[in-house]
Amino acid sequence: MRTLPHTGEVTALVGVIILMVLEMTALATAPARDRPLVSGALIGAGTATFVVVAALWHSHRGATRQRRRSLTETVDESWFTADTLEGFPMEDVRPCLLGKDAPSLNTLYTAWVFATHGQDAHWIERHLNLPADITRLLVDAARQRQGH
């Protein structure tokens, strides 16, 4: 589980807060006779901003779905054979399974399969939300397995 928000989420939140403060300042400092015009402009700007953000979010979600779909299309029966877990470093990962917020054994097996099929530690860490030290251990063990 990720404890810190994504940088993009933090940036968006800060941007929304700054925009709200600027809008409230503009409305508060506008002369009374101009406030309906300023309010209308702010509503229009807010609506336009919402539409743009919604379109970007939708586009991002679509791209994410496409990446996941393309990943599952590359996975076939050859990834899951009787030899799939051969060389899995159980003794090395066992301490990681006992700690607080430990990943599941199935997640480690999945990471192992990805590692044996050439995915790098950073990719596995990002997609399976695993700690860097565990993913490096699995990738190194997979490379040693392929070297033998």
C-alpha cells in the first residue's frame, strides 16, 4: 500500500487550492456592481477547468487500461509451467513474509514470474507495489537462474 500520494495528485490538489484562493480574492476585492460579472466569469473558468481535468483524467485512465491490457495479452501458458517456480528464493524472502505489512506469497510468486520473463526490478516494484529490496532480490535470483 502506498503511503504517499502521487506527485501529480499533490500538484493537482495544490493547484485547486491556489485557484480557489485566487477566485475568492478576486470576488472579495471586486466592486459590488461588478461581482455578478466576476462570479459568472469564475463559474465559467471553473467549469472549463473541470472539463479539462476530467478529459485528462479519462485519457490517463484509458492509457492505464491499455497498458494493462497489452501486458495481459503478452502473458500466455508458457509463463505458467511446472518449472515456473524453480529457483524461487524462498529462504531469502521468508523474513519478508513475516513482517508487518508483508506482501502475500502469491504476490511474490507473481513478481518471480515477471522477473523470470525479463521484467526489471523497478517495473515489478511499481506494478505490484512491492518494496525495492524484495524486487531486487527476486530479479537477481531470476538472472542467476537464467545464467545456469
